[in-house]
Amino acid sequence: MAGEEWKNSDLTFTTRTGTPIEPRNFNRAFESHCHQAGVPRIRVHDTRHTCASLLAALDVHPRVAMRIMRHSQISMAMDVYTQIPTPETRKALDRLNQSLDRPSDV
């Protein structure tokens, strides 16, 4: 659509003419899309961690996740995967959360 104004690059996200997006503008657009979708606002970088965590929770093989996330080394993908809470950890954190939600007698 940009025609002769298009600038080729290897960037994933660009302006309408192919030039780099100003980071503040990208963040503002991301926040706007989050608001429109009715999802909590998180940092853009956190979307990568969320994606990796979801892939791990779905038992996607770490090599496949590595390719999806475009990590250069399997150790990077495995570092993310080792942060996935086990069912026991989730249960303990749920109990902690419930204890914090209760009014204190003090």
C-alpha cells in the first residue's frame, strides 16, 4: 500500500512505510490494543515470557519452543521452562493468596 515510499528492512514491526517504529509510539499502540481487547496491560517484553510459559504449560517440546521464540540456544528456552510452576507450587501459592485475602485479627 505504501508503494514507492516503502522502505525494506528485516524488522518485524514497522510504520506503514517500513521504517522503524518509535518505541514510545509502539508502547502506546500496544496499550491501546490491550485496552480495546479488555486484557490487563503488561510490558511488551512480558508477552514473550507469557508465550514461552504457555508453550511450556502445553508441553510443547523445548526445541520447538526455542524455534518459535527465536532463541539462539536451547539453554535460553530451558531457563524459561524451569520457571514454570508445578501443580504443587501453584497450590501453595493459592493457599498463600487465600491467607493474604483474609482480614487480619491484629
